Amino acid sequence: MSFLSVEHLHKSYGSNMIFQDIDFSAEQGELVTLLGPSGCGKSTLLRCLAGLTSVNGGRILLDGQDIATLPPQKRGIAMVFQSYALFPNMTVAQNVAFGLKMQKVDRKTLHLRTAEVIELVELKGFEDRYPHQLSGGQCQRVALARSLVTRPRLLLLDEPLSALDARIRKHLREQIRSLQQALNLTTLFVTHDQEEALIMSDRIVLMQAGRIVQSGDAETLYTAPATLFAAGFMGNYNILDPAQASTLLGRNFTQQVAIRPESIRINASEGPSAEIVGHTLLGNVIRYRVQTLGIELLVDVLNQDASVLHPCGSRVTLGIDSSAAREVA
């Protein structure tokens, strides 16, 4: 049995269904990401697991125990919110130690564990500062430390990085992943950011309108989307109708076809002729818009040398990896 098993979970407010028939699991020490657009139910699902929101049906098994009806303080779960939720009148050390005080841990243990986790999140020397004296990234590390200090069985992270700038966000997600692996801590991470999910996750659970549409490891969700929604959400796929795909790839298709931009090559030795109609610089990648056989495609090329940039109007030959074409419904 998995360390965490969510079975047929359902939540609604009257006739308004938030999510239904949710089934997924997480192994001990695994980081599972709940990924999906805003309003798909992922944050409510996390609150239900924490016990902050009641469920209408289903089971939540944590280490073999059904915790669906237990109060939050008896679940052994810690949660980190997007908004930090720090006490403004408490110092860093006091915020971190708050959960231990609620557990009535003895003073010596409280000080030792607080100091230990503050060092773990690289905030040593900041113990006496107040939240208003910290940066956003530092505040989020305090919130993380406050959750870790209670030694939870399960850690829940509800879009903890979305309010941070790109540089701090990148550093903090690496730090969270490193800590999670070092502590072998089972973690559920909620985000709507596809890149974040691909980088951080052992497994991804993709949600749409209160349902799970696909789950699996990051590589599978990116390279083998099961549905049109998954293809559209997991990357900048070219989505072709059956007639377009048949024309381009030379074989018959009965459903829409998704082709990744990086699986198409420019200036291949053979293939259809195309015209460059535009390009966008994405840092280490150049994304071209090309027109071929009456079809417009996105093509991603590694930005190795500015001197080989293909200008608009130039003619190229496309090489298309047909094995990368995925039929999606």
C-alpha cells in the first residue's frame, strides 16, 4: 500500500462540484505535484487533505490510517501557503517555534529543533528579525521552516513560490526539492506552472475542471499527453486536425495530432519546404513560426549562434520526427 492513498474523494458546495472521484497516491519520500489551471480544484483538494476543508465522500489513507474525519491537528500534516501566513508580531524564531509550542514540547527540545530547522533553511542569523524585515523569499523559508519543525508525516505546499520573482523562485524551488529529498519527506506540491512541475516532481497529477485527466512521471506527461487538454497545458504543442496531420506526415489519422516544436528540425536533408514567417527569442531557444503545405507550425531550435538566425521570408526544409506525433482526443 502507498504511504498516501486518496480514494474516490469528492467535494461540492451544494450543486457546485469542486472535484469528484479523485484517486491518486504518493509513496514514502515522493514529491507529487498537483498541476492544473486556476479553478480546477487543486488548492481545495490540498485543504481537504490538511483537514482545513471537509469532504463529501471518499477516503484519505495516510500510512494505512483513514484520516478523512480527523481534525487538522491530529493528522500529522503541515501546510505552507502562498501568502506565508506568518505572525507579524513574532520574530523568525518565534514563528518557527509556534507549532512546537502548541504541541507543548519541552523548552530544551523546542530551542534545539527550532535552531536546527532555521539552519536547514539557511536563515541562521535572522532569528530575531520580524517578517517586515525580511524579503519575500526569506518569509517563504520561514513558513517552510515552521512546517518542517513539527516533523510532519506529509508536507503540503500550496503554490508557495508564485508571489516571488523569477530568480528567487528558481533558487527556492531547488532548495525545497533538496530539503524534501534529504528528509525523505512525502510532499504534495500545488502549482499551475508547467515548468515548475516538470523540474520538481517525481510524479505529476494533471487536473482539469475537478477531475484528474492524466498522471505519471514528468517525462511521460510531457512527451506522451493523453488528451488534447494535456497536450495544450504541458507544452507549446502544434495541434493539427486529422487532414493537416495526414498531409504533413503522409499517413492517415482519425484524431487530432500533437507534435512538439522541438521534434521538428530546420534545414533537414529531406522533407517539406517551408517559409519562415516569424521568430521569438526565448533565451537559449529560438521559436520559429513556419508555413508549409498551408499549415503553420512552431519549431524550437537551440540558440547556439546568432549568425545562423533564419530571417523572415527565408526558405528551409523541415525534418519531422513522425514518432513524436501523438493522437489526442
